Amino acid sequence: MLFNDDDQGIAEKLKIFYKLLYTFNNFLLFSYVKLVDFGFAKRLDHGRKTWTFCGTPEYVAPEVILNKGHDISADYWSLGVLMFELLTGTPPFTGGDPMKTYNIILKGIDAIEFPRSITRNATALIKKLCRDNPAERLGYQKGGISEIQKHKWFDGFNWEGLRARTLEPPIMPRVQNAADTTNFDEYPPDSDPPPPDDISGWDNDF
């Protein structure tokens, strides 16, 4: 599974603030991960902020919770959270409900205990992406996302091969036909009947 950095690179060049970076908005396309769902994305010039509160609770940056106004730096925070979840299976900030999750987020990434399975370089990258101060986050400074690509965790990674899609992905799902669902988990059928149709007529004048 490989990330195509063109998605984030194009978003940066077009000044697009994505807002919803998390696991469910990354789809596999020929074993390369592509961003989907730009419904909440916003074009935002440098130095401008937005105050729209949206996003998955575990991925929301502190400045969004505190309603201080936020910009593309919130995407770099979410990237750090996504990286942690992909490496461990769970996001770093998780509570029993959204409010508890927000309180954990406000305590900061340094309050999170990293599992030993995450390497020192990976830990350093995640912590640089998830700085409390948006201006200190890696990727937000003058060098942009190239500063993330230059991080030690990516040493030896072939970015040009990623762009050209010449790298061999570590995961190659085998799909037999358009109806093949063998790459998905199996779940028992829903025992609840479908909800009844609403025929009250409340929407007749819409």
C-alpha cells in the first residue's frame, strides 16, 4: 500500500485545505492510496483562517477545538494522527465520547505513550506533525511538505518512483471480478428490518 504524494502536493499548490484527513477517506487505487471526499475542502490563501468545525473527533487539531481559527496546518496535525493509526491500529487520541477525546487532544501529543513498535524516527515525525502550536508543525514552515519528505523516517524512499507509480506496492489485492468482495471483512447480516417509509407528507412543500 503506497501513498501517492501528488494528492497532498497538488492540494498544497492550489492552497486547498482538506479538513477531513483520516483512514476512511483514503481509498486503494491499484494499491496506491488516493484521497477522496473533498466535500469540506476549502481554498485558503496563506495567512487566512477558517472557523468551520468539522472532522472526525480523533483527528481534530487543538485550535479547531478551541475555536481559534485554523488553516492547512490542521491537515498536518491530522497526517500525524493518521500515521500513528496506520502504524498501531488505533489513533493516539481516543476517549469514550467526543468530549473526552477532545480533552485528551488538548493535553497534547507529548502526553501520549507511544508503543515500542513505533520506531524512534517515526515517533519523532509524528510529534513534529502534532505540535500544539500550528506554526511549529512540520510541513507548515517555508519548505512546505518537502520538509516532511526529507525527514529521516523517509530516508531511502523513492519519491520519484511513487509519483511515476513504478514502485512495487507491498500489498497487491487480487480482484477476480467487479463483484469480488474477498478483500473485505465478512459481517453477519443485519437482523433489524428496514425502517418504514415516512408517508406523513411533511416534505410535500419542499
